[in-house]
Amino acid sequence: MHVSPAVVADERDWVRGRESVVALLNDTRAGLEGHFDTEVDRVTVAQYQGAVDEVFADGDRAVNVAALAAGFQTRLPGWEWREHESPFGVEPVDPERG
């Protein structure tokens, strides 16, 4: 498969134009608030489009479009835990304990 700059630009434009993703992001954030006992800001269309632009400006990241959802969730503001240690982190496995 050949991924040219034109292919990446077309994908960016397609992703950027999918404003319906904002509602999905906000629904997901609202659901996670309860699970993690935190408040999460809602995302605007402008913030979403800015995140698309940022992700696609990074060539290595731009060609990995299957990972966009995770990239957006951590780039968009409103996650209080980004200021501190992530609640999603887990301790490494102790090789002596198996």
C-alpha cells in the first residue's frame, strides 16, 4: 500500500469534516465522568478540528489514522487527570511475583 501526502491530506479532510464525531466524543466523555468520578469538559467542533489539524500535521501520526480516537481524547482539553498522574496507569508486573 502506498500512502502519499495526497492520500493523507484527503483523509485529513474527510476526518475534519465529520463533525458528528464531536457528539460521540462528548457522549463518551460524559459516560467516563461517572466511571472515574471526575468532570470532563465538552469538546467543541473548533477544538475537534484543531486536534485533527494537529494530529495530521505530524507525519508519523498522520499515517496511523486507526489510532485517531485515542489521540484526540488525550489532546483535547478537559481531562483533569492530564495535570497529574494518569488514572489509567497500572503498575508493571513484578517478574519475581509472576
